[in-house]
Amino acid sequence: MKRLLVIVMTVLCVADFSYAGDKNKKATPKKAETKVASAPATELEWLSIEEAEKRMKTTPKKVWIDVYTNWCGWCKVMDKKTFTNPDVIKYMNAKFYAVKLNAESRDSMQYKDKKWGFTDGNRANDLAMTLLNGQLSYPTSIIMTEDFNNPSALPGYLTVTQVESIVKYLGEETYKTTSWEEYQKTFKPSWQDAPPPSEADFKH
């Protein structure tokens, strides 16, 4: 898995990142009841690292950690264009624990029986420093297997299509039988990508 994610990271690094239920029902005489399906989630279920670790104990899933900062323009664009895509939301909510991690948070974080705090000298939280191996770049996506194993960093802005290829490769367990290179030869994106980022996307 570690080798797999290194391959994925290598491929993405050469990409152009400059684009970088209500149960109450009204009675209707002489009409059959109609079951109303639950509406699909409209947002990614972002968790804290602590909440993801807690859920992992009963329901193991792969993990996608979005490492960001409040001042990072590309982080905001990725939130706006990639993480709002309905297909990304549906798939990641089902197959992954999505975690938001502010790299410059001064709040202490509990993870793997250790408390992680902010270090003034690094101007970053120690957990972010560790996950990014000291290479502070934003946004960076950290992908892990179940139980938070085999962390691998994917730096830069990721499009819907790039995210689709990664999450499907991992989520469908394709990586266990097929190399990333072979997978890319047959992969056909089916999720509608967002238009390339424009100057207007960086304005608040």
C-alpha cells in the first residue's frame, strides 16, 4: 500500500496543479402510501482527527485528511470546487473518513494516545508537521488505510477527476490486484469536473 500511494503521489505531482427520515406521514384516503427516500447528503461529513479515530474502532474505513490553513487560497478553491461535488461527497462519505486538519491550529489534538500541540518555531501544529514530514505545503491530502496506517501525502490542488481516480482505486480495493499505471490506462472518469479555477474563485 505504501508503494502504491508513492506511485499515486508521483503521478499527481507531475499534473498541472496551477488549476494547481421523517416518519410522520399524512393520511391520504384511498391512495397507497408512498415511501419517501432519505435525501442524499449534500456535504462531506468532515470529522476531527479524534472523532475519526473513535469511529475507526467500530467501523474501519480508509482516511482522507485535508491539511489546510485559514489563509490558503487554493485550500478554499478545493473546498469550493472539489469537495462540493455530489459524487465526491457520496463516495467519500461511504468509503472514507474525511478529516479537516488546520495545520496552524493552536488547539491541542489527541491522536494515537498522544497529545499534539502547536510549536511556535514551526508555526504549525506538531501533528501536521509529522503527517507532512516537515514539508509544509497547502493544501495537502493525506491518505491512510484502515486504522490510520501507511500515510501518504498528495500535495497540491486536486480536481474532481483526480480525486475520483484515487478514491475509486483505493475504495474498490483495485490497488490489491492492479498497478496504478495499468489502472490509469483503463480508468474513465464519470464524475463531472468543475471548471478550472479563475481569479474570481480566490475572492471572498
